[in-house]
Amino acid sequence: MSVHGRRILGMLLAVVAIIAIALAIAMTMPKRWWSTDYAEVRARWAQPPSTFVGVDGVDLHVRDEGQGPVVVMLHGSILNLHEWDLVAERLVGKFRVVRFDWPPYGVSGPDPSGIYTTARAADLMAGLIERLELGKFFLVATSNGVNIALDYNARYPGRVRAMALSVLPLERPSQTRKVDWRIRKLMWFHAAFAPDNHSKYWYRLILEDTTPADFVPPDDLVQMMYDMNNLPGASQHQRDFIASNVRLFQSSDVGALAGKVDVPVLIQWCDQDTVISQSAERTVSRFTRAPVTLVRYPQFGHFPMWEDPDLFTRDLAVFLSQQDAQ
């Protein structure tokens, strides 16, 4: 072998040795990378107007703002009530907006029942509505929050005046969509070295992978996801919730609950969302008893309330005002 070849081989062996040493060190370290502190996260993300309301042993993180007709908003998975910040601030001049972190997400306290399911979240929602004496209300939901909204409506009929839904998972989300290769690599890394936590880069990639190419995830949105999803116990509780959801989709027709809705429905459909496999037309057809208004956005992905809050909120506010006038 030439001198040049030996130098290249030596460099490669050195790189391999460095990687091996780094992996060995990582394997001996406690697997708590990126873990966050509950008190610090609560101090950062639960300042006034946030409050905490006890419901069936769970300390629910709640924001109740504004005056007027009541609008209850349900966030999606991995997020929390702050998913609706930009929409809420545009609605509070005309509506009373109520949001909460449904477990296992956000900074609501752990559930002593140990149950993290769609039905349990709907029951906690029912308890909160009773505690706040909200009466009848408009219900706005996105992603997995839609399943909670439909479950709540089916088991607590007569409470909801109208619904506005976006990114509706009436069927199990796509299992074949192509995921960014960087996310796949990080999934292996996190599983090996930090199974209960994820880096900020991970959450930024998740947002980039589920939104249009021209959308730049805001730093505070990434920070919020990082802070709350890395709280002690959060990852395990979220795995429990997702596992229960998988069983629910495998054992029942989740979308059939749409057929129990008998109040006006606004569907804000996002054409660039690749997470949901069901079509807009099929989604509308599942609401067999409800008058449906369908608004399609060819430019929106999985997080329309962040991608263009002005347009998204304008259409939502028009629908809510129309229903309130009736």
C-alpha cells in the first residue's frame, strides 16, 4: 500500500475509533438527555392567564380568556393548548375562548388513574366544562383533538352548539407516507441513547416534515414542544396514549362517531397534509346527520393555525359568528 493509502486508512481508523469511544461513553451515561424540569417548564409556559383546575384528581392546565359565546378548543398530539395561541388571540375580542392541556400532553399534572386514552380525555373535558359552568359551547378541534371532540359529543350529547374541525383522523393515519430520512435516523439514535426524550432538532424536523416547504417553524413553537414533551414521565404516558389509539383504530370504526354529530360542522381541510389518509369528500360523507361547510386550503399542511393564522382564523370566526346569530 502506498504512503498516501496508509494515511487515508489511518485517518479512517481514527474516525472509527473516535465514533466507537463516543458510543461507548454514551452507552454508559444515564439515558436522560434533553430531560426538562417541571417547575421550570410550568414557570415558562403556564404564566397568567393560565390557571390550574382540578378535575377527577388531575391538575388541568387551563386558559379561559375573553367574553361572549364560549369556544372550547382541543389541541392535537405532541402539542398542548399553546397550539391555539395565534388563533385564540384573534378570537378573544368576540368570544370567550377556553383551552386546556389534555393528558398526556402539556403541563397538566399526571393522571392518578394511569389511563391515557381518547375516552379519558373526553371525560376530563366534561368535568372541566362542568367545573367552569360553561353551558352550551362551540367546539374547535384539530388532529387527535378531533377524536376527543367526537367521543365527547357522542357520550355527552346536547352540549355542543357547532363544531369546527381541521386535520380529521377519522381513519388511522397513513402508515406508508415517506418520512424525512433525518427523522428515521434520529429515531434510531433516540431509541438507543435517549428513549424518553427528544432533541429540539427532532421537533423542528417533525414540524418541517408535516408542513409546506416554505413554512419555517417558529423557534418558540419548537421550544414549547421540546420543553413539554421532555418532562419526566411524559414520553411513557404518550406512548400509552398512542398505543390505546392504535388499538381503537384497529378494533373499531373511529370515524363512525362523525355520524352522531347533529349540529353544524365546519371542516377546514388542508390539502398538503400527508398525515391523514382519508379524503375531504369521504370525510364530509361521514357526517350523515350534520350540515357541513367545507373550506379547502391547497396551501396548508398539518398545522394551519400556525402556517397562516389570519386566514385560518378569519374563516373560523365567520362560521362561529354565523352559528351564533342563528
